[in-house]
Amino acid sequence: MEQHMADKVPTAVYGAGRIKLCQGDFLNAVREVESESVDMVFTDPPFELTSGGMKSGKLVYPGNEVFRNCGFCTKNIGFGTWIPEVYRVMKNERYFYVMSNDRNIFSIHKSCIDSGFRFCELLVMDKKMTVPSTYYPKRAEFILMYRKGKCRKSHFLGSTVMEARLPRGKEKRHPTEKPVSMIEHLIRCSTLENELCLDPFMGSCPAGEACIRTGRRFIGVEIEQKWFAAAQDRITALLHE
Ligand SMILES: C[S@@+](CC[C@H](N)C(=O)[O-])C[C@H]1O[C@@H](n2cnc3c(N)ncnc32)[C@H](O)[C@@H]1O
């Protein structure tokens, strides 16, 4: 692994430059990404958690496993600030996937449309477990899918509902970790081998793992040292498998 400073954003580079992990604020890191250079963006962005399902500050999984909301810092990065940058760096005829809970869908959608994206699909991630809520127990998270420019011809396999087993217990590296298999599926449906994917808020980097498993290149950004280290550990372990 080569470690260097790229204009103040420390970047760890793996696999002869195919995988780049940047530690810092996405808005700084993205300045070094050329316009119209990225083939797909997948991200699970930071946002404030509201009380629905989190009233006691803990989530209870089946089997009484408890996840305390240790959380992560949002650093006040609003959707209207970073989504236009995602639009700038993406090539035309490419797809942007952004995860959301039920509360943030509307603001994310507005920022995407304001930035120039066209709405494609609302995908549902069925977590196969429920989280307590004031109303109906929640079982889904959402993935909003957009395109920049025209539609790219592709084989969209499966359906708009994706069953996903979330990492838990000892396998869990990040409080809101997403399943690699689901991201892998989106990457395979939307890109070709060797194309470049970006995750502006990579956390423990399941998107980077999905890129390695599918032969795509990857750039990920994470602001918190703890999660950046978790991302590095994941990628290092994978490349030594
Ligand atoms: C919802 S989590 C992503 C979790 C990831 N999908 C996973 O499976 O591990 C969002 C991440 O964004 C990071 N973050 C918050 N503000 C950021 C910023 N301004 N720039 C880059 N990363 C940021 C947080 O530290 C957090 O790890």
C-alpha cells in the first residue's frame, strides 16, 4: 500500500491505483476528482436520525441483540451541498444510487432534481427484521436511483425489492453498515468491468469491497478516523485473501 498526501487529503492507494481511500471531508476530497470521470456513485449518506424507531437510543434486533446508537458525526453536510458535486464528477448516461430512511427521501429527492439528476426508480431494501416505531414497525430502507443524462442500456436483474441481511454481531464494523451483496448487485447492473465507482461517505467501505469483488475501480471518502481505519482493514484483508 502506498500512502501519500494528495493536496491535503490523505489517501491510501491499493491495487496499483484501482482502489483509493481518502480520509477527510467529501467536499475537500471531491475537489481532486475530475468532472465527468465517474461511472457510478453509490452512497449511504450521513443524516440526523429522528425519533422514529430510535426513541430509547437503541435498536433491538431479533434475538434481543441490542445496537446502541453510537452514531457518527454529520459534520453539517447538507444534501444540497454534496449532491451537486456528485453530479459534476459523474459521466453522462450513468447512475447514482443514494440510500435513505423514510424521513429523508423528500429532501434528498429535491436536491437531486435541483442538481440536474433524473429520477429512475425507488428501490426498497427489505432488512428482514423490524425496528420499533411510533407507527408501523419499520422493515425497509430505501435506495433512490437517478441518472445523469440519458438512460444507459443495461440488464436490470431482480426487482425493485431487494432482500438484504444486514451485518450484525461480530461481523458488524460500522453502526449503519450495509450489505456488500446488495451493493455488488447494483454495481453489476449499472457498470462494466474496470469502470470507476465512488462512495462519498464510505464508512467501513462495503462499496469498496463490492468493487474489488466485481473488478471495478473505486474511490471512497470517510471523515472519521475510526471508520477510515475500518475501511483500510477491510480492503487490506480482502487483497490478501
Ligand atoms: C451512514 S454512514 C455510511 C456507512 C457505510 N455505508 C457502511 O456500510 O459502513 C455515513 C458515513 O459518512 C461519514 N461522514 C459524515 N460526514 C462526512 C463528510 N463530510 N465527508 C465524508 N464522510 C463523512 C460518517 O463518519 C459515516 O461513517
